[in-house]
Amino acid sequence: MNWNRVLLVSALAAGVVSVLPSRFTAAFGLREGLRAGMEIVALPVQAPITWLIRSARGTSGGSGLDASGMAQAQLEVQEWKKNYLAALQENQSLREQINALTLARQLNVSFIAKETSPLPVLGLSDQLLLVRAAPSLNIPTNAVAVADRVHLVGRVTSSDARVTRVQPISDRGAPEIKGAILDSERFESPESTSVVSTTLTNARVRVSLKPTGRGTLSGLVFIERSSDPSGAGAVRVQPGMVVRLLDESWAPQDQMLILGRVIRAEEAPNGRTVVEVQPAIDPFRVSSLTIRFSGDATGGPAGAER
């Protein structure tokens, strides 16, 4: 049977019947006969479509979703949207971390270190961050705590089976820390934690920072005479520039971790430049930290010196 011809004839018949007087079609039963014929013709197409609709609605009837079913469907759609947006955000965060790790690796070939998975921050005690201890892992004292893999938060002061205690670098009692300000780097925006390279120059200045007690660090900029004896290549420090760790008292693999962003730069009466640096990620608002360490942290007494 040629179904195309059947459908064409049926459509023509329906058109003819639709223009005939109703008393004529009623007398001869044309409308009822045509309806039956159309159902027979359309059944092979209608049946699978009806099945699909009923399957999608989750109902065996043709009345559609009731009020409770519609509300449940809307909740499921909202949950799907939330999970989708969360996946997009996580994907973007991972991309930013990869870029940040790539930059750090370019600046320090020894940058890669052993590290834990992100550990939840449980709270605060005496200005120390309490971080959940890593299972089956003894975190050594002076291990380095970072956020988003590259932002230096602080150092481990002690660790036991339950918690690891971290002193933020911006804590008033934290020691002086030295860093480098590279002319080639800026933060993407005042609120961003992402770093972008703006030039190909390797020019940099050094800075010695101490905690201010206001959640920031401050100190004097100085020039590396060994790399620039004349000082002619000194970098003009400006807000938004990136400050990275460059301190011989820290392990080689930790050099070039990000200390923070310059939020103020001004000239002192003696002609020296004074900068104030703010951590790009607030250590007291971070939800998880990764602990970096050297050597083997499995076994041995907890809190053993590195």
C-alpha cells in the first residue's frame, strides 16, 4: 500500500466534506465515516508519538501532569540547572588553576611539589586556621598551605590526628617574608585572583614585607643589585601588580607562590618605595586549603620538622 496516496486522498476527502452542508453530511454519515478512516490512516504515526509523550510525562493517561507532578518537574529542572552551573564554575576554576600553575612553573622549574587534596577549613583558633587533617598523612611542621594551588596562605605550625593548624602570612605574629614584583604580571581585575602576563620582560624588584595587623603586609621595595647593578631597570610599582614569594628561608619548590596584590605604592621621604600588599584570597574566608610539603609525609611523628 502506498501510504502517501492514502494520506493525500484522505486529506482531499476531508476538505470536500468540510464544505458540504451539515444536513447533507449528517444524512449520509460522511463525517463519522471520514473520522474513522482518518484514525486508521493516522494510527501508525499517532501511536508512537502518544507513547513518547506519555513516557516523558510519566503518566499512563492523556490528561498530562497534575499540579504536584508539575511542581516536581520544575524542581528537577531547577536542580539540573544548578548542577549544570556548578559544573561550569568548577570547569572555569580548573582552567584558571591550570593557567596559574603553568605560569608558576615557567618562573620556577622546581615548583611542582607533593601536596594533599583540598582539605576543609574547620574554623579559627587564636588566629590560626584549623584545617581537617589528611587521612593517613602526617603533615610536617612548616609545610605550606595554599588556596587554589598557587596562592600562599600560610605555614603549618602543628598537626595531629584531627586538625592541622596554619598561621596565615598576614597574621600579626607571622615573620617577615620577602617577595618579588614582576613587571610582566598583573591581576586580571581588582576582584580577580587570576594573573595575566602583560609583557615579555623579566624585570623585577624585590620587597620585604611584614604583617600590618590589618590583614595586609607592608614593606620597602629594593633592587636586586646582582641582576641590575645600575638600578636602571627598576620596575615602577603600581596597584594591581602581582607579588610572588622569593625568600631563601622557604623551600625551593615554594618560590613564586603568589603572596598577593599591590593595593598601595607610594614614595617615602627617603625616596624609597613603600608598598602595601593584600592577599588575593582572604585566608579567613577560604573554605579549603591544600598542603604542600617536601619529602615523605607518610609515617613518622605528626608535626615532625621538615
